[in-house]
Amino acid sequence: MQEASIQGLWFILFLILGYYAFRWLARVLLPVLMQKAVRNFEKKAREQQGYSNHNDNIREGETIIDKKPVKQRESNKDVGEYIDFEEVDE
């Protein structure tokens, strides 16, 4: 009987120590794991959007202006004539 109660006390002691060890590890490791997960998410989002880092090839003091080229709109001349209408007061 005495041996069973001592084993029960050791079990409870290890359970309590395990709980506090888990809490301490979670407090230390969880922020690091969350930062890594957020970085991976941001990296995948940038890859999906086609974002590329243009700063790799820029020298210090160099000025770069990124613009989209203006596309010339071509009119379709096969559509027909344009007729200008005037309002008529009755």
C-alpha cells in the first residue's frame, strides 16, 4: 500500500513538472515559430503576386523610376461611321 501511494505521488509530481515545463517551452518557442510561419506566409504571398525585389541591382546614389509603358489605344476602323446627333426641340 505504501509503495502504491509513493508511485502515485511521483506520478502527480512528474505531471505537474511536465505541465510547467510545457508552459515554459510554449512561452519561449511559440513566438519564434509564429514569426517563422508569418515570414513563410508573406514570402508565398509575394511570390503569388509576382513581386520581385528591384533593390538588388541598384547602386547607392542611383535614381530609378519605374513606370508602366503607356499603351496606345488603336481604334477599330471597321466599325462604321460616326454620326453626330443633335437634339430637336418640338
